[in-house]
Amino acid sequence: MKKIKFCFISLIFVFGLKSTSVAQNSYQVAAVAFYNLENLFDTINDPAINDEEFLPQGTKRYTGKIFREKLGQLSSVLGQLGTGMTPDGPAIVGVAEVENRYVLEELVKEKAIAGRRYQIEHYDSPDDRGVDVGLLYNPKYFTVTSSEPLTVTLTDDKGKPLYDTRDVLYVSGLLCGERTHVFVNHWPSRRGGEEASAPRRQQAARVCRNMIDSIQAADPEAKIIVMGDLNDDPTNASVTKVLQAQGKQDALLEGQLFNPFYSFYKKGIGSLAWNDSWNLFDQIIVSQGFLKPESEKQWFFKKAEVFNQMFLTQKTGNFKGYPWRTYVGDEYVGGYSDHFPTIIYLYRLK
């Protein structure tokens, strides 16, 4: 297998605050992050979901020791996210591929992040694989006012129901006093092929877009953040046409969203690797409410990163340069995740 070219850039979803000086002005900085945790299961058999693979007696021999090691690895990443800009670390972290609330409760207790006292928003999804999305937030910076799961119903071209998938998690709250709407997504995979499976991701995107339309109808300037593992790149129709997220700020039409990861993808920078090429499925997208002039004392989008630090990458072997994952097939290799985290930074004049 060829070794894919590796580009250095940081990517994460985090919320935290720090005063900084940019162009002689004093700003507050908020970082927002997303991380696919790659099959964060517990070791207890749940008959209601498909978790047999991730049990001590399962094909992966997923023991309590491995579970604890994985928690330690993931918490060490979260402990470093955004700290160059925000000493308290992420105030909000969207996550995917978690089995249940319990694994998140165990994650936030880990020494590397326990002091942040993360709170959790999570709902059990009907997903066939048994994985959900969730949101961690630091109540010092973010206050949740409401949340709900948005059901994604997948159908074929004749309207016949298909398999069950993840809900979209919708959370509304206050980011240091400013109303902010957050959507955490994990759209259907590309099983069966990219083209054949594309309608399923478009159906998930439509669920998210319908709620965004409702929010914008009430408040055209609403601050909205859409994050997640979309299983599509920034150029795919689910993102550009259904979600209506574009890569050029100066060309946005009314109601469209801005996707800062479009330009990353065009430069060959990704968040996961497959068949010796990069995809950028892990994206953080913002509404035009975050594209206000800097003179206004409101949060505005400043920059984005893919957090692809060297310690998160495989150093040797066929997958050199790929994200260092927990398993290769059924072999435990002790890494972090098969995805890099992503991050955006919001600024506000003090």
C-alpha cells in the first residue's frame, strides 16, 4: 500500500475563552470542536443494540483494560484541544460513535479533563450499529436552554423504509450570553458505494436543513453551527445543495451557510484517509450570523483548523501518515481514532 502524503494543520471543535491581541485590538476567543471517537463502546452486552463485536468475548477482544486505555487516549486529545488559544480547553465538543451516555460519563471523569466539569447532552439513537452522537460542554462558558434528537428516516426511491441511523442532536443555548444553535451530525455511511448511498446522506442533511430553515425564518441573523462526521466531503451535493453550505463567504446567498473546510479539502487536507487518499468528512459549518463585521461586539468566525498533529498519526507500516486508530481490523493497535478532530475559532471584541 502506498504511503499517502501528509499535510500539517490542526482541526478540532472546542469552546473556551481567552483575551488576545489581534491587529492591536483586544478580543475574546471561543473555539468550537468536533471529534469522531471511533467506536467508543463499553464492555457490557446490551441486547438492544449491535455491540457484540466490542465485548471481551467478541471478535475484537474488547476488554475493560482496552476500554480504559481508549478513554485515556481520547481524554489526552481533548485535554490539548484549543489550549493555545483557550487555557480552559474546549467549552463545547461535539462527538460521534459513542455507544451510550455511560461512556461519555466515564470519559469526562478522566484526569486530563476532569477539572473542566463537562456536562453532557445525549440521546439514544435507533442506529443499527448501536452508536450515537453527543455534546460535551463546559457550563462556565455555555448554558444549554433546550435540546432534542431529530429523527432521520431513511427510505429508498419508492419511499420504502431502510435501516435505522443516527439522530441529529440539536442543542440551543447561550455562548457567553449569545444565543447559539448547535447541530451534531453523523450521517449514513458510504456502504454500498458513494453514489448508491448518496441519497441517504441527503435525507439526513434535509432533516438538519429543515430545522435551520425554521430557525432562520424566526431570526434571519441566527448564529448556527453545524458539525459532524458527514460521511461526505465539502463538495458533495448533501453539503452544497441540501445543507446549502458553500466555501466562499463573498458569494453566499440569503440563508446559505459558510463551510470553512471547503478550501482545506481543495488543498488536499483531510480528516481521515481511505485507499491512500484523504477525505474531509469532519466539518464545522457556520451561518452568516457569524460573518458579521469585526466592529460589532458579537461572535464572528475567524479561522478553522484540522488538528492533525503528529502524535495522532500512524508512524510506521502500511498506514503510515493515516490517523492512528484503535483497531486495524480485529487487531488492537492502541491509537486514538481513525479521524482527526476539527476546530473553528470565533472572536469577539471586548
